[in-house]
Amino acid sequence: MMAQPKYITNIEKITQIPKEERAKLKEITNKYVFRVNEYYLNLINWDDPNDPIRKLVIPNERELNEYGSWDASDEGANYVVPGCQHKYKTTALLVVSEVCGAYCRFCFRKRLFRSDVKEAMSDVTPGIEYIAQTPEINNVLLTGGDSLILATKKIRQIVERLRAIDHVKIIRFGSKLPVFNPMRIYEDQELLDLFREYSTPEKRIYVMAHVNHPREITEEARKAFKALHDAGVIVVNQTPILKGINDDPEVLGELLNKLSWAGVTPYYFFVNRPVAGNSDFVLPLEKVYQIVEQAKAKTSGLGKRVRLVMSHSSGKIEILAIENGKAYLKYHQSRDDEQYGKFMVLDCPKDAAWFDDLPGNEQYWQKPEKKLVTV
């Protein structure tokens, strides 16, 4: 039996927060799910009202502000069958869980926090059948929610079915659990045996970790990384640049260093998407670019491998530079194959925070139609 940390879903139980403040936050948790565990709560410095770990998981009143949309990247247009997205030619997403370990307050899939939204499928058969019939798909991302929140038995069932499809070479798990509940990984020998069996030299399993701040990289987290590495899993990291959390070159540089020292590849820095309820975390594009470049100056080439991107409706747009009022961009991935690699130079107003805020962006894309889900 694993000694898992206790989970808390009622904000009233967080007694470190003053009673009056808890009463105000209750309104937010009535709208958006709240869930945290004792292990992660112990990382918070409760004497600091601006503690970055606190801001990651404890609700804030500005979440109720009207801002952005529920589906800022038009994921609803990518569903080909229930529970399966296919936006980029070689990659499919299986939305396998609407549950997270941590409900990060900035999450771009905050729509999944709501009880009236149903995107994840307990039966992944339609998605797996679609993938089996689509030979150009060579890698599949299990996402949600958090894909490692699933029971190990369920994970095995999904992995076994995907590994039976010869053209699927890579299986990826999107998860914050390596730093939110690392014990779930390093104490679950059944899970590690599964990874060891199916992450082979020819067909690897990847964990796409969500480490947002260097303080999350504890001894327990490093133990989880090591357990994954020892099981043949490749671990990479992605995080948005978040106002008040990691928008400091010193903090971000430390994150790049600690990740690379632990053998975790810094993969993507994301521009925070204009999603409903997360206005408190958004920064102007120019500021984000400057912070990232200053942070990269503090790390080795291993840390500098990270790419700064906007995960936009039309594709992943890499920010190459922002200088003298101009944004220099490139399509790193594209919904439209003809756009892939496209280089763009657009005016960049000081307050621009997203691709749509750049004058002239409309010439490069068209908003897709929703297909199977309304979010």
C-alpha cells in the first residue's frame, strides 16, 4: 500500500488561510474545482502572501474577472472523434482524464474544471481506433486533466492498445505529478514496470512534466525523475511564463539549471493563453521575451534548448525575437502544412499579450470551425 499524501478539496480545510479570506475564496471554488494535497501545501511559505507556490494552486479573487475565452486555442476544432484531437499531422491527443492532481489556477484547460463540460472519455476506443486507421500518426499524447492520475491498471490498458499499433512510435504522458505527488510515481512499482516494459530503445515513452517553479524540484521530485529515467522514460518540461510566479530571470534561470541538472530537458516556455479566469497571470509578449532571454543567459546550452512559443489556434508560433516594436515569429508547428516554418514580422504594441493582439496577424490564419465539442 502506497503512502499517498492526503488530498483536500474544501478550501475551508486550509486553515493557514485566514477565515475571512477563505469565505471569499469559496465563491471561486464553487465555480472552479479546487484540489491540492498535503505534500504540495508544505512547499508553501504561508508567511509570504506572494508566495509563488501558493499562487499556483490557491484560488485568487481575480479568477472571476471577465477575460479571454474558455477555449483560447480552439481545441474544440481539433476533435476527430470523442476524446481524440488531431491538429498536427503526426500527433494525436487522447483526453483521458478530466481530473488533475493539482488544479493550477492558470490552466489553459480551465474549462475542464467545470461540471458542465465533458471532453475526456472513460472509453478511449473511438480515439484508439482512429489512431490505428491513421498511419501518419506516429506519436500520441495522453492528456487531460492529468494522465498519470489514472489508475495504473487503466494506464496499462491504454498503453498496451497503443503499443499494438505499429506506426505509433512515441507515447507521451502530460503530467504535473512528478512534482505535485512524486510518491505516486516512485512508490508505484507496477507503473514503473509498465514503463520499463513499453519504453524501448525503438519506441520511447515520454513524460511531459509541468514544473513551473524551481522550488517544486525537491528531493522527492528528483527521486521521481530518477525512477522514470531508470524505467527508460524520457522526461521533458514545459511551463508558461506566469506573472507573479516565474516572471523573474533569476527564478527562470534557476529552473532551467535545476531541470538540466536533474536530466530533465527544458522543452517549451509557453506564452500564457488568454483563457477565462487567468488574467492575473498574463504578461505582455515583449516582457515575456525579455525575461526568457535574460534567464537563458544564466544557463548552459542544455538549458538554452527551451523554445518560447504561443500555442495558438493556427499552430505553435515560436517567438524568435521582439525588438524595436517588431515581433519576429515562425510557425514551429502548423494546423496548415503550408504554413509550417513560415517566418513573420509583425508590429508588436507594448500591451500585446497574444498573437491575435499583433496588427496584421489575420493574414496568416483563419479561425477554424468547432467540430465535436462546444466549450
